[in-house]
Amino acid sequence: MKTIEFETELRDDKRLTIPDRLASALPTHGRATVIVCVNADPEDRVWRKASYAQFLRDESDEDAVYDKYR
């Protein structure tokens, strides 16, 4: 699964705008799952980005504890 994260303004017409630089990287047809997070605490955003970066690291040393369960 490919994920793209961005911030956008919520508008009265109930439409979400995808920034042009990201929209051009999306397929021209198909389906997507959309998750909307609102009123995020700035500290939550920092934690979420750090945890996501950790998740994307391939086989980090911290995950070695789980190797015996493979």
C-alpha cells in the first residue's frame, strides 16, 4: 500500500483538496482509502511522524526482539 500524507483546509462545500504536487503522483482511476484527522494536537503530530519514520525503517535494532517469533 502506498500512503501519501498532506494537510488541507476544510471548506464549507465539504470537499478536500489534494495538493497538485501530490495529485499528479496518484493513479488516474481506481479507489483510495481516506482517513481524515482533525484538530490534531501539535505534540501528537510530532509523535505520529516519528513513529511512522520508525515503522518505515527496515529491520531496526529495536525490532530484533521479535525475530524469534518468525
